[in-house]
Amino acid sequence: MTDLTFYTHPMSRGRIIRWMLEEVGQPYETQLLDYDNAMKGPAYLAVNPMGKVPAIKHGDTVVTECAAICAYLADAFPQAGLAPPTSSRLRGTYYRWLFFGAGPIEQAVSLKSLGIEVPAEKERMLGCGSMAHVLDALEGALDGRDHLVGDSFTAADLYIASHLGWGMQFGSIEARPNFERYVALHDARPAAKRAVDIDDGLIAAQTQPAE
């Protein structure tokens, strides 16, 4: 029995949280939801009224949104060392890049995926400005560095590496050498590999023809 439940679909942003849970190293229960029925059904809407995954339930606490889940798990299980101490000045940098992923990166990628071209004179209306601004800012932060926060891996690295890896794979983010190096480094972590194996195994099981 565990008091940590993970709601997901293996072909969703839930892959980010699967990696985070594997890094945390605590037992958790997985509840798989299909897009057509369970995700919009009353039982799950009571957990997340948006009807989207991922979500977690820790005891009586429900957390949705990937960046929020990463931040919550890092604080709930500090022994995993996935966030700077609250007293550290690095905490600000950690928050900065964790929510840079949730804000500018997510927004810029969504606009590109929808084929929306933002006129230069309208860029100031958007938090991301433009895709070029977002990628240049991130590349500057990664130049000559393996980690965004100090010299150790944090939930911010996990979240940003997930965004970059997914975006480069599907062409929504330009594949730059610094990004490729950074993603390859963190994708090689044992927890990342375990998470991929779990979710890829679930996808394979779903696509096997019935006998």
C-alpha cells in the first residue's frame, strides 16, 4: 500500500512525472487513464476538473500541472536531493528555470505547433516573446554547464530536459548542440531510463493485438 497515486497515460506529459517519481524513489501506485472515457469520467474529474493528465494524489493532497508536481515532489521528499534547500540562494534560480519551462517554453512550443506566427510588434504581449528569444535565453543558461542550478541535478533539469528532448524529437524545438548535449546527459540517468522503459512497455502492451 502507498499513499502516493500517479494518474497518467504513457503517451502524455505524464512521462515527465514518471521520471520524477523514479528519481524520488518512493513507492507509488499508477492509475492509467484512456483519453476517450476515463480521463473525462466523473471519478477522474473529481481529481482534476480539467480532465487532463498527469496528476498525483499524496495522501489527501492533489497536485496537477507538471511543474507544480515536480516542485511538490522535490519538497515532499527532500532526501532525493532534487531541489536546493529553501534557505539557499540557489532556490531562486531553481524556481526561475522550473517555471521558465512551464511558461515561456510551453507557450512558444504551443504557438509553433498551432502554426501561429506572432507579429514582431505583438511579441511584448506574450510571456515568451518569441521562440527565438526563448531558445536563446535557455542556450545562454546552458552554455558550458551541465546543470541549470549550481552543480547538481534538480527537478528544474528534469523538467527542462524533458521539454527539450520531446520538442527536438518532434521538431517543435530547434536541435542545437547545447540542447542535444544537455538532454543526452540527463537522459542517461538510471531513473530516466527506468521511466522510459516503464512507459514504453505500457505503450507496447496497449498496441498488442488481441489473441
